[in-house]
Amino acid sequence: MLTPDEKWFFDHHGFIILHQVVPPDDIQLMIELGNRWHDMTLEELPPPLTSTSRSGASSPTIAHWINHVQYGDAAFQRLVLNPEIMRVIIALTRETPCLVDCALTKNYTTSDDINFHASGQDYGVEKGEPYAGFLNAAISLVDVPPGTGFVCLPGSHKRNFEPPEMLSIYDGTPTVINVAVKAGDCVIFTEALYHGARRWTEAYPRYTVFNRYIANGSHSALPIESHKHLISDEVYELEQPAVRGQRKHVVDRMLKDRATCHE
Ligand SMILES: O=C(O)CCC(=O)C(=O)O
């Protein structure tokens, strides 16, 4: 599922970049939906869409996100099941992914910086294969030029030592990497990696879909039983708890599709 070069890159850096994995029509549609939903008040959002960033607990200038967008349109479900992204997610979760979040974030030039943070320490190499217990697939819907957007401390996912406290997201290489991407690119990173985001600089807003997956267990937010009719059976199954050693039908189907493609 992962090439030797990809395994090396992910193990070394804590992230991997997949180029041009989303069809342009879907990118356009997701931006249009983003514009519509981000202009709505919390009460106007079509259920079960919501925005935990607007609960009042966060800074008003935080880069706002809309949660559960996969229930809002099939384009986000296609992204959740994107074969190229899932190829990497399936490999890194040891074939037991559970989708725990699907959020569409909009950054303006006035949105706050996001300082370095990380979640969990669930990263390792087992029998020569990299494993990550908590993954984020960040799909950019717009071009993100150098100097703005995603940053990380490469290698920090190994957590052998904690990073110095004084590091800034504006520090340069070799300590801090800033990842420039094009619309349709996806950065998959382990949440164990220290990461953040520099202030947005462009005249157009930055749109990113963050699809988060875990390799074991589940999250209380998903699936949303009252609205399961809005998602496909495969997305619903992907939201079911992940159990080590128990492969979901959707994963079986995707592995079979890949095998057929390579026959
Ligand atoms: O905006 C970004 O690229 C980083 C977002 C982030 O730090 C997060 O989702 O935890």
C-alpha cells in the first residue's frame, strides 16, 4: 500500500504529501458549499452540520470550521472515501480506520495563528511498517503559497525528546518546515507530530478539509444516527469503531479495487 520511499518519508518527517488527488469539479463544489455554510449563523446550518469553533469557548478570530460536512454533501463523502488518501490511511492504521471528524476550515488574513501542538504519542514502526493511531488528512481546496499555512516540526512525532518551548511557527528550516500545496493536494500527518499554521496571507480565503481517522476505538461524535440517511453505507461503516484485526467491508472493497487495478 505504501511504497518504500513513502514509508521512509513518513517515518522520517511525520507527514506525507499526496499531489492532485481531488477532481477539480469537486474542489469547486466544496468551495461553493463552504462559502454558503460559512456565511450562515450556527442556527441556519443544515443539521447535523455544526461548528464547535463557534460555541463561544474559542477566540472569535480563530479560523472557523464546520463539522460533519460529510452529512451535508456527497462531495465530502467522496473525499472521505478518496482511494489515494485511503490507500495511505488504511496502511498507517493497520487496515482498521475509523473516521472521527470531517471539518471544513476557512482562514482569512485576520484569522489567528495556530501555534505548535500535538495530540497523543501513538506512532511507531511494527514489523517494518509505520503505524499511526491518530491521523489527519488535510486536503487543501486552494493554492497555499510558501510562507503561510501548515507548519510542523519534522520528526517530532517520534517524541523521544520534547521540543524546546521557545520555538516559533515562524522559525525556518531545518527546525520548522512550512508546506506549500496546490488546490487538490493532501497532507496526511500523524497528530503526534507537532504542527500548527502561519497566518493566511492571500486575497482569497484558505479552505481546508480536515478528515481525522483513528486506528483503534471510536469517537462519541460519530456516527450521527439521527442523520445516517444522509451518508452512504460505506461512510457510515467507516465511522463505526475500529477494532484491531477486524477489517471493515469498506476496507476490503478498497483493497480489492486496488488489487484489481494492479492485475
Ligand atoms: O491549518 C492548518 O494547516 C493546521 C491546522 C491544525 O493545526 C489542526 O487542525 O490541528
